[in-house]
Amino acid sequence: MDTHLDIGVWPENSLARVPYWVYQDEANYKREMQRLFEGATWNFVCLEADIPNKGDYRTNQLGDLPVIVVRDADGKINCFENRCAHRGALIAFDDGGNVQNNFKCIYHAWSYDLCGNLRGIAFEKGINGVGGMPKEFSRETFSPRKLRTTTLFGLVFATLSADTPPIEDYIGADVLGRIKRVLNRPIRVMGRFVQPLPNNWKLYVENVKDTYHASLLHTFLATFRISRLTQGGGVLVSPDGGNHSSYTIAIPEGKNATAYKEQQIRTDNDRFALADPSVLDSVEEFGDHIQLQILSVFPGFILQQIYNCLAIRQVVPRGVGKMDLVWTYFGFEDDTPEMNRRRLKQQNLVGPAGFISMEDGCVGGFVQRGTLAAADQVSVINMGGSTAESQETRATEASVRGFWKAYRRHMGL
Amino acid sequence: MDLARIVELNAAYARVIDNEQFEEWPKLFHDPCLYKVTTADNLARGLEGGLIYADTRGMLEDRISSLRNVNIYEQQRYRHIVGLPVVLGQTNGATEVETPFLIVRIMREGAMDVFVTGCYRDKVKPDAQGALRFAERIVVCDGRRFDTLVAIPF
């Protein structure tokens, strides 16, 4: 293709063509921070389980916006900008913890209550009547920006915009049901890791939504002859395009560990048999034969169920060509020791060292580097057509097009 | 336990990985065993999950056959700098050892960057032939950021 686009201009009115400047342009990145992460979107900030008690807090980011999420005395979860109203220093500079009644900025000891209201100013009245803040200074007008929060099956989301619809409407009924099927009881965090990736954040989000690449790039299951060609599945895309859930349905006889083992026996003579297939010993725990589900909520939340391996992934942009992928592995509070061990083993499949997910760490960087001189060119996203509806196949790029549908609407592109 | 034998085991471990003799790596473990890669932070919070978790030699072998035959990543290798071991005690016939390490990752295009630092927390004991082997090696990484991907074990 030999079109030449101007930077900042969408090529044609198509969801199936995406210009490469969108992964490179600094001005566009700044607009994304304002219109997406600080705009009318819900952003994952922590788990309810992270902050069970009064004063428990965690820090996170909505794009470049640092925030504090804290549970107050009434049990309510509040979120506010992690920026002191005085000189702009971080109010909290750790991952989380517990405060009694207020946060105190270390720079000049200005303090904030658990709702983010400015409560105390050191030497506000000066010393012996000299110095101090002007009489007309109003603490109320100088608080960090406050965000709205909402909880959903133990997840906490926040938004800076007053226009963001209720989260159930924002996510859409189909995808919402797929979150609920996984997060159906109290969860237990099993580990956290961060994977810095050398690519624009959208390349990872597209990768997550790309059901087409999974069996082509990730050959672990196929090479070890564990993938099943008879598997059903499909992809659900929310009406606005931004949220999705792809899923694989186990063949009925493949739903328990015995079937995996039998399959393994059949491939015993194969050069690529697993020496210890216990890494894939899985049990059906959600009662619906869905053995794999990848789900995303626009712009940067991902929920993953691969067999019994459960994780939340948060996409944190770190400038135009870098991002952090924040992994939270989890199980449930009522896991038996056997289930715990099963999850520990299956965690080999995902994360930075994941047998299945390893390639996702580098492929975004390959696109970032491959397109450095192609800001005025476009990628072609035509598998399964050029629209963004739910489809009963995974040989489609429908949910990638859905991402761009939502993206263009939010960005005004 | 003779410290020199532990140093020798650590040196052999680093050498087989850095020289890309990966098939030799599982042989340095007992079967069953425990090999886990985690972070100091997860350990401090009592979180069991790992980047890599293997409790048999077969699982270690599968790591290697996967990195040799299946996984796709840009060509890279490691240089381990392994510090001096400290013997912490004895439990059930195994010696508990702690050894600091640093790994430089050498990428295809020539960059040589510190990839990970941490501490090996080991239980070592002789096998039937008297060779010292790992019953347990918990790789406790100092930080929690793992750049791009982890293909080769630490």
C-alpha cells in the first residue's frame, strides 16, 4: 500500500485500517491521556481485597495520572489524585499501606483526609503572627482532583469524568456476564509482577483482543499436541466496541484431567511430548466448559482465565513507545491445597516467562520497530470482515476493530 | 558441608546456562525438586505465585524443550555473576544455602544490560552417586520488573 497520510489524520472511514502514527505521535499520546485515561472511561485501580480496612490504601495510575485509592471510616472507597495541592509532590510514594486518619505530604506536611480533602497546612497561621498563609486562602478550593469510584465483583474502577456511564452500562451485558462468571467468590492474590514492554500501549491491547494470532504466534499448545481443533469458541464485543471477551469451549470429553492425560499418552512417541504434563492438569471450576477466556475493558483492563490460571493485567502507558503490564495472579479464598498447587503450576503458562504468553512480550516491540519509518502507512485489519460485532469464530479481528471504534469515538478521530 | 562443593555447584549452574548448554540444567536438580522464580516483594507478602514454578525435573526439561523448540523471542543470552554462598543450616539431610547473583542479558544487537539481581535460596544434598544437587532453588529477584520477557531461566 502506498498511500501517504498526514500525521493526525485517520486514513479513511474504516475500522479495518489503522495508521501507524497512532503508535508514535507524542501529541496524540498527550491527547490519549486526557481523552481516554482522564476521560469518560472506567479504569481499574485495585482490588477490594487490597484495601479491606479503614485507612488501607493503594497507589496506581490512570495513564500518566497518579492516584490514591483508600477506604474511609464509613467503608467507602475514595480515589483522588496523588498530587499535593501545594507544590505537586506525590502524597503517597509507595504501593500502598495503611494510614490512620490522614495522608501527610512529606515536603511541607500538608495533610489530607481519606476523601482527599485538604485538612491541614503546617504553620498556616505563621509563627507569632508572622508569616503563614493569607487570610483569604481557602483550603476547600485547593484539594487534589477527586475521582469517582465503583466496585464490580471485587474490582475497583475509577473515573475522572462526570460523564462516564454506570459501569454496567459501560461494559455491556454480554462482557459483564463473562466477568461475573469468573469473579464469583472472594479472591486471593497469589503474586504480582510487572512486565515493561518496548511498545506503545495500544499494541498490547490490540494483541489481547486479537483472537486471530493466538494459535499462530503461541505454538506451545499446538507443538505439544495439546490444542484441540474441535474446540468451539468465539468472541463477544460490546456494542460500543471497547470491551470484549474471547473464549474457547472444551470438547465435552476434554473437560477433566483424565482426557488431557489420555491425549498425552497418544502423543507419547512424539518428539515434542511434555515430560511432565501436570502443568496442564486442569479441572472445570466454572461449570460452563469455557476453558479459556480473555476479556478486556476499555482502555486498559484485562481479565484472564486460562484453564485454572487466573490473572488481572493492567496496561499502564509509559510514554509513547513504552508501557508496563502489571500482572496480578489470583485464586479464590476457598481454594483447596490441590487447587492452589494446580494454579501455581499453570502460572507457568502466563506472565513474562509464560509458555503461552511469552511472545506477547516481544511482538509489540517488533511492530513498534517495524513501523518506525511508516508513520504515514496503515495496518490492515480485515480478518472476519470490516465491522466489529460478536462472532462465533476466533479467526476474526472483530474485537480489534471494536477497540478502534471506541478509540476513535473517545479521541474524536 | 564443604563450601567448595557448593561453590562448584553454583559455578556449574551458571556455566551451563551462560554457555547455552540448557539440557544440562535440569540434571543439576533432584527429582522431585522445587525450582521457583519469584520476587522479594511477593515473598515478604507471603504470596506463593511464581514466574516459573517447577516441582519435578520433567517440568525443568519442559522449560528447556519449550525455549529450544517452541517459544519465539529475539536471540539473547545471559552472563551470571554469582557471589559467595552462605550456609544457613541443615534440614532433613539438606544444607540450606543462600547465594547472591547478578545476570547481564546480552541481546542480539549487542546491548549488555543488567537484567536481574537477587538471591538464590537453596536446599542442596548429594544424589545417589554423591554428586551435590539442588533439592530446592528459590530464585528471589530483588525487583519485580522483568523487561519484555523471560525465556531463559535465572
